Amino acid sequence: MNSLACPEEWRESFIMELINGQYLNEDRYKNSYAKGKSTLKGWGPNKIEQHLQFETGENVDISSILKPEDFEKSRNKLKKDLEKKLAHLNPKADSDTMGKLIRFCLSRGFSFEDAKGICYSVVNQKDS
């Protein structure tokens, strides 16, 4: 509003109009952020929760925002990214291939159990 040289007396009415029209809404922001990061970036629930907590300053229960099928999309994206990463790694020369893959999954915000399962399925799929 400063860059548009908006008069001071109009600012409050503009903000109230945005709030009334649901354009400035904390829940709407959380939903959009979580769905975008899950589907587009392939982030897992832990990373989304951490970033939303940092952004909003409050604890966020991601399970109330995203459905299990939303996480399925991010798992599928993670599997594709793991296949690409595995193609660049040499499992015979590097004894820590599985560790690298699991750390990659953890950095994307997935739990250790999810990461381990996804990594094993990707590695076994490649060996087949």
C-alpha cells in the first residue's frame, strides 16, 4: 500500500474488505501452502509442519489439513526423485547408498519408517 501511495484512511477499510472476502485468511493460507508443497515440491508431512510452524508461529497439525491421498502424491514424486538419484549413485562402489537415499527422504520431510520403506521399494525395483 505504501508503494501504491494509498491514503492512510483507506488502508484499514481495504484490509477489512480483504478479511471479509476471505482473501486474508490464516486457514486458507495454511491449506494452500500445505497442498502446494505436498503436490508440487513433494514435501512430506514433517517438513510441511516445520515450515508452517515457522511461518505462522503456532503448532500446526498437518493431518487436519492434508488427506492421505495428498501424501500419496508426494510419495510418488519422491519415488521418481529417488530413482533419478539412484541412477547417479554407484551401489557397488558406495557402501552407503541406502543411507544416502534414506537421508534424502528424511530431508524431504518423511518419517524414518516411510523413508526406509520407500527406499527399499525403489532399490528392489531397480534390481528386478
